[in-house]
Amino acid sequence: MKRILIPLLIVLPLAVMLPLPLSAQNTITDELIIDQIERIMEDSEEEVDYTELIESYWAVCENKVNINDEDELSQLIELHLISVFTVEKISEYRKEFGNFQMFEEVAFVEGMDEMTLSILKPLICFDRPDRKGKIKFKDVAKRGRNQLWFQAERCLNEKAGYSPVDDSVLLANPNKKYLGSPEKLLFRYNFKYGDRIEAGFVMEKDAGEKDMLDFVSFHFLIRDWRFVKTLALGDYQLAFGQGVTMGSGAAFTAEGGSLMRKGKKLRASKSANETRYLRGAAATFNYKWFDLTVFYSDKAVDANVSVQDSLGEPLSVTSLQQTGLHRTYGELIDRHAIRLRLIGGNLSFRLSNFQIGYTVHQSQLSCELIPDPRLYNTFYFRGNSLVNQGVDFYYVMKKLAVYGEAAISGNGAPAALVGATIQPAGYIDFTVLYRYYDKKYQNFYSNAFAAGSGTRNERGLYLSTSMTFAPRWQLIATADFPQYDWIKTTAYAPSRSQSYSIRLTHQINDKSLFVLNLRYKDKEKNGPGDNVYMRQLIHERKWSLRFHITYPVGEAFLLKNSVEYDFSLSYLIYQDIQYKPDGGPFSLAFRYTLFDSPEGMIYAYENDILDAFSTGGLSHKGIRIYLLVKAKILKKLSVNAKIGTTVYSDIDEIGSGLELIEGNVKTDAKLQLIWKI
């Protein structure tokens, strides 16, 4: 108990001493984003860093989108906060009555409901003067905004990887110990001039890594500069169409509503994600109805080297590593082992509500990629050069949106997606989406909608309906039927699954939200047995029910209650208490969680320091407590701190291998400083 209370007693006095106000909270919008993150984590079949998605959301919160600019407003479609029909109706209103001048006008848009109004209110502005006219150096220097970030976090328990090891043991097994300290450190600088110019860099060291500059990233982006629509130098992200041919970053999915993607094609990469970025230069040129984007990337990537020449240069690798971790001797050898080059372009034609585009790119590895022979990777890419190309389109009418993309990889394998959303009345819509990703389809940069991991070996039909049957009430029902024509690591035979979801949401007021979600999933997976050739598939069926309510108590307190019950006798219950006085000196967020999950994980998003991603994947049985403090100690200096403790009641060791912690208590801490100039 002392190990829990002492860290909390250190943080609480700090919270009381901090003296300046924080920004207002976007309760409803926050809850919708949190729900998406939790659901993505539950459905994902692989470990993915979703920090980039959180940063995309916070970027919109901090730099409001101009409701009078359709391209900017489309960012909210990409986050699945509003529908394509809402954007279309806003555009129709502007054509008839002119640009919006105040928020009260938005309520007069046809079909605008109270929940959408609550989402839009904290996220929109009505003009952006810095998007007009020439860029002048004196204006950039005077009105530009600078931010400096420093972030440190670590587990306060000793892990096996940091314990002393005899030299003789380490010589025989160099991967027996982490090479660096247990702290994870991040330093970031960012400059913004409105929405026209972005520049900055990121430096990061993960826990266990020795090099303080293990990852260094730089970005520069300028918009609407002479004849260039967007120019990016350094690290950047690309997204065209529905992500089948090109989607370099992570992407939100959604329950209900259109799954059509219609966001920015080229944007700066500002996160510390060490794999999902491009490095080089890209530019978008605009002429009337045409956009031409050309891009080039050349970056070092981690890889598992299998064959080297006499000088130690790689001749072939078995896989490309995606973790970005370089903590042990083995991981350090794989660091930046080969280079991955990308060159390509996208040409799109857009006229009113219709767009069609063509994308082509070539990926070139500096040596051969030859995966170890396994049944599941029979059709994985082999070689050092891969060409991908595809055609995408969308067409949005008043009550109908259709969209899709068809692509082909260098081996001739196809991948396609087509979807349609119809809104017969303002209070209801229906979506149908079909995707077919051939088992032989190969692409290093693809993030299209899929139930499995990766855009390959999947075909399926997705159905959903969203209904606002009363003011502030919404019902969403979904069904998905994916099939896999080839084996996977979790299913050594062709398999299929089905999932259903019914979600009821009630916005009680601007700060109160009630959610009830019933989900069912039936997935075929490997049964018991060691012989993969005789292994039989079994059905894994899972029913889960989630109840969540957010409500204020007085002017300063916000409470959240959440219960998730899995009918396999797993559960998670938590109580949030958030204190954020209007114009007060600081904010606090406290959570107490009870959980019992004998098999698998139960996910619950946690409030965290700004721009950080934290979702607790909790297993076994126990409790988790955390306290988060956010405040400003000076006019331009913010301090965020978090400490959390998990106590297990059914195990006496946590983790395994180098991550092993002896005992049943795990404590983690984070500290963040943000200086805005």
C-alpha cells in the first residue's frame, strides 16, 4: 500500500500549488473519440501505436477548422465526428445565404441535430485571415506560434532487463539485458503560422534504449504558396482515396455513418512513431479542377538481416521490423539495417461533389526481402522492388454518397473497396461497404478499412445504420462479415467471422452523455494442438455489454462511470472523478478501476498527458488507480503529470522475459512540460 500512496502524496501537493487556468473541455467530442480508440484496440489483431490518431484530434481542437472552407471541414469527416451529408448541407447553406458569421446560424442548416451542434461548437471558426494573400516574413515572425515539449516517463518497478548481469552471462547471451536506462524521453519543437506554415523536430528515446537521440524527426510544410498548394519537406504523411493504394499513417474507423475518407492528402508527420512516416519531399500543385501530387521518400528502416556480404552489407532480410525499439544487442543490430525508397504521384480531378484520382508509386528496398518460409506468409512480398497503382473516386449527392477504390500490385493481385451511404431522411442513414483484398495483394503503404491486420487476404460485407429517433438520442447498429481465403497466424485454414454491434447514445446536455453498447463476435481460430497440419478451427464467441455515463456535479466536477461485462465472466468497472474549475488554477483526473479478465484483454482509454496515448489493456484480476494533474505554473508554461498503479490479486509476477516484474504491483509515472511562445 505504501508503494501506491507515496507517489500520490508527491503529486497532490504539486497540484494545489499550480495557479493558472486551463482551456475548456470538449466533453461530448472527447467521449466520441475515446470510444473509437477503445473499439479499434479491441478489434486489432496486432500491436499498433495510435498516438498519431490522438494527435490528429488534438490538432483540430487546438487549431479550429474554418466552417466556411469545405476542405478544412472535411477533417472532421476523417475523424468521423460529422457525416459527409452534414458537410454537403453546410455547403448548400453557404451557397444560398453566404458564409457563416456566428455559431447561431449553424443551427439553421437543414437536418442539423443537437448532438452535431455540440460536436461542432468547440471545433470551428468562421474565418482564417492568414489563409489570404501572400506570406510575408514579418507576419510569420510576428504572428507565428512556437511550442517546446519535454516529456519523461518510466515504470517505477525494476524489470528483469535492467537487473545486473554477470559479464560471462552477457557475453554468452548479449540479449539478456537492456542497453539503456528505463526512462522514455521525448523532446519536441513545433512552429505554426496559422494553417499556412508548420515546422519542427522530434527527438525520442524509448525505455531501455541507450542512445538519447535514437529517433530524430524533422518536418516543414507550407500551404497556398504561389502556385504550390502544399509543399512538405522532411517527414510527412500521405493519404489518397480510401487508403487501398496509399495510406502511410494510421486511420480512424467508425461505427455507423459513411466510411468514406475525404481528408487532407498531404500533411506533416509530427509524431514520434518510428515506422509510419515518409521522409523526403512531396508537393501538391493545383490547376483549376486538377491536383497533382508528387512525392519522394528515402529512409532507413529496421530489418532482420539474414545474409551479409564480406563487408557486412546486407544482401537479404527476412522481415521489416515495425516496433521502433532498439533496447538490446539484437534489436540494435536490426536498427536502420536497410533503406526503403518510395517515388510516385497522384493525379485527381475534382468538380463540385465528384472526385476521381489515380495513384502510382514504386517501393525499392536496398536488398532482397525473403521471408522465412511459413504457411501463412506464402504470398507475402519477396524481392526488392514493388509497384502499386490504383484508381479512387467519390460522389456526394444530397442523400447519397458513393465511394471506392480499385488497386493492383506488381504481381497482378487486385484489391478493391466500394461503399455507399444513403440518407433517405435527415434522421436516418444506411451504409453498405464491400471490400476484396486478394491474398496475393502486396503493399508497404496501405491502411484501408479491414477487420483483420493489413490490406490483404480479406473479403467481406459491412452494413450499418444510424438513426436519430429523438432529440439527443442516437441508435447505431452494425454488422460485419469478413472471410479469409488463406491461412493466418491465428487460423491455419481458410476462416470467417461475424460481428454485430448495437449502440445507444443519449446526450443529456452539453456535458452529459450516456452510452449503452452490446457487441457480439464469432471468430474462427486455431484449436488446441501442436501439429499445424492437423489443427482444427474452433469458434471463439464473445458477447460483451458496455455501459458508460458522463455527467457533471456542480460547476467544477465531472464524473464518469463505466462498466463492461463480457459474458465469458470477464468485467471491468471504473469510476472517474475529474475536477476542472472554470478559469481555475489546475485540473485533476482520478480513476479507480476493478477488473477481472482471465483470458485476453479488456481495454479502457485513460486520460493522459497532452498528445500522449494511453489505453489500458488489462488482464488477470486486480485494481488500477491513477491520478492526472494538468496546470500552468507560468503564463506560457504548462505542467502535466500522471502516476498510476496496478495491483494484481491472482499473480505474483508481471510480464515475462526482460519485461518481467517480480511481485504483484506495477507503478508508472509521466511528466510533461509545454512552453508556448
